[in-house]
Amino acid sequence: MSGAALDLARRIRAGEHSAVAVLDATLARIRTADARYNCFTAITEDRARQEAAAIDARRARGDALPPLAGVPYAVKNLFDIAEEVTLAGGRVNAANPAAPRDATLVARLREAGAVLVGALNMDEHAYGFTTENSHYGPCRNPHDATRIAGGSSGGSAAAVAGALVPLTLGSDTNGSIRVPASLCGVFGLKPTFGRLPRGGSFPFVGSLDHLGPFAADTAGLAAVYDALQGPDADDPACAQRAAEPALAALGSDRPLRVAVLGGYFHHWAGPEARRAVQLAAQALEATDTVELAGAEQARAAAFIITSAEGGALHRRRLITNYDDYEPYSRDRLVAGSLVPAAWAQQAQRIRHRVYREALALFERYDVLIAPATPVPATPIGTTSLTLAGQALPARASMGLLTQPISCLGLPVCAAPVWPGIGADAHLPLGVQLIAAPWREADCLLAAQRLEHAGVAAVRPV
């Protein structure tokens, strides 16, 4: 039973569908299609049936239903789900006790009426851009199952792209929402750093970790983001700001001052990425091309911060459970645990300097456009890319264009564009719509305008 999230919720409220019937159709679709995509690592069927039945009972009583009543969703398996083991993509976590309670954002979606159907595949401990997980198998791109889904939230993006569920949750440290959204052709939102509480999510890099949603359209993305918002006094990293509704801001005709990020972001973009930016810039009537002078330094700073904090987090278990880690992430975590503190301190200084450079751009513009990935999805197992005439490691290079923005903590909506050129003309490649801190409504409005113009769309598989 297909349908965007808000349309499903409307039909359930109107009695056109029951939440249980929607769930049955969703589970049937997952059982049929996920053997091909490998998005799910767990199905929470018993819980989902209880939640769906509760929605139908509320409607039968005549109670008002919450905004996402009966809408199925799933979460990256680093979110705590009560009575499930939180894997975070790692075999080393499989023997841990089950989570005693839901993560904060999972609890908020339950309050909003959404129905949790399972946990989703990811790169081990969120350290990767491809979801080629050696423990649980690679997540496959629904538009071409021989190719990567992106990562580290690959299962979250692919589950939406494959129409398994209309909404998912993921995390983004260096691009882990925007990279898979770009490669799978769905909408994704990385909010401002500190906007959403992270309680009950497995950490990676405390000073860079963000949580956020994926959806099949901008209205669904804004609706789930609204359901997630709000301060959390128990989370010291969460800004104690009142919710700022985004769904109500969609459809506005207020002008947006839009520019294209050139320089670094143009240099490392392949032809498909440049075409995607061109299409978005034309639709949004971008007036200028500007540069973020410190983008390359910001990416370098993100690497150092990620290595140092990630290595420190895992150091003890790397000593006791070395062989339980997959080699790709293990070797980088070991190296990161040896990064001198002075390097990490200097990286944070660079981060704040480039952040101030970005703020100066937002004095002139509301939204900046950049490609989300340098190329479309590559075949599973690809080890190198050629970009700007240089051979680069494929896995790390998928984050070339997202890492500088993650390092600055800016809000970004990834919008799926279809460049339609070259050998990969059947594949999407997303653009980043970047806004000033706390201005998620601006990047969501820009994404909606691309959607209405027919430039951004989630295409059926």
C-alpha cells in the first residue's frame, strides 16, 4: 500500500484505510523486496501490530489522531528500540543487552502516531559512506541493485527509495544522511547541530553527530522533522530552543536569495553533479556563484575530529575485541586513537574560523546550492574514483562535498535530482540546499520549490 506519509495519515484518519491494513501491506512489501535490497536488520512486527491496532482503536472511539497516525517507518540500527539490541552496524555489539527504552526520537514518533516496523542496515559504527557492511551484507541501491546505497545511513535511504516505508531516521556525522539520499534519490534533512536530541542513539563523534529524517517528499520530510523537534533537558548537546514548525512554512511565496557554491564544490564535482547543480540553480533562480574559502580546510578538520573522537570512543573495545571489528573501520579507529590532542584542538579552531566565513555568506543569501556527492552510485566493491584528474579512494571520497558542511553544523536538505547524462543516466544525484543555522525552513522551502518545478523527485523503482 503505497502513498506519501501525509497522504497515508489522511486516509487513515478518514477511515479509507486501517492502520493494520497499511501495516500488513508494508510488511508484505518488505518481505518481498528486501531480499533484494538488504535494508533491514530487524523487523519489529509484534510491536508494529500493537501500535497499529492502538491507532485503529483510537479512531474507532472517535479520538483525534496525531499527525503521523498509522504511518510506517524504520530507523537506522544505531537508534535504541526498546527490547531490541542496538547494533550500530557492528558485530561487537550483538551480545549487548537489549535497550531498556526507546531513543528520544523514536519515542517522539510514537507519540506522533507513526508505527515502527524495524531497524536498518548501516556502515559499522557509522564510519563509512557506502553501507558495504561485512557483518550484515551490503545494502543495495533500489535503482540498480549492483550499486551502493551510500552511507552510513544506507538502509534508511534505500528503504524509502524502494517504497518499503515512506519515512526513516538516520544519522549524519560527515554526510551520512546526504550521501545516501543523493545516491538513492530521496529527500533527507540534516538539521542544525544541536537541533534534535540524540538521547538513546549510539554515538560516533560527539561534536559532529546529527540525527535526521528521510522521506519520499518534502511535505513528509517537514512533518516528521516537526514531530522530532523540541528541547530535551537530559541531552546537553541539544539546544534548548522551542520547536519551529517547518511544515506550516512550506508553500510560502516569500523570496529566497539563492547562490551556488563554486570553488572547492565545483572542482570536485563530476559532470553529473555539475548538471544537477545547474538544474537546481535554474529552478531556484540563483543569482550568483560564491566560494567558501575554507571548505578544504573544513574537510581536513572533520577528518581529524572524526578520527580523534571516534578512536577515543572505541579504544577500550579495540583492545579487548579487536577481531570483532571489520578491518575497514577498525584500522581507521586505531589510527584515530593515536591522533595528538594538539591536532584535534587545531581542527576545532579551523572549524570555528570557517563557520564564521559561512555566516558571512548568509548575510547575503538564504540558501546555498552544492552537489551532495561527486558522482552517482558506484558499483559495490569499487575501490577508486577519478575526480579532477586524480585517483582517489572511493569510499572516503563520497563524502568530499558533505564533510565541510557537517563540520560547520549547518542545516541541509538533500534533494534528489536526475541529471540524465552519461552512462549513469538512470541514476539520481542529489543537491545540498544549505541554510543558515536554525533556518531549516529555508532549505526545506527551497527543496519544495525544486519538487514543484519537477527538478527534484523520488522516482519509483
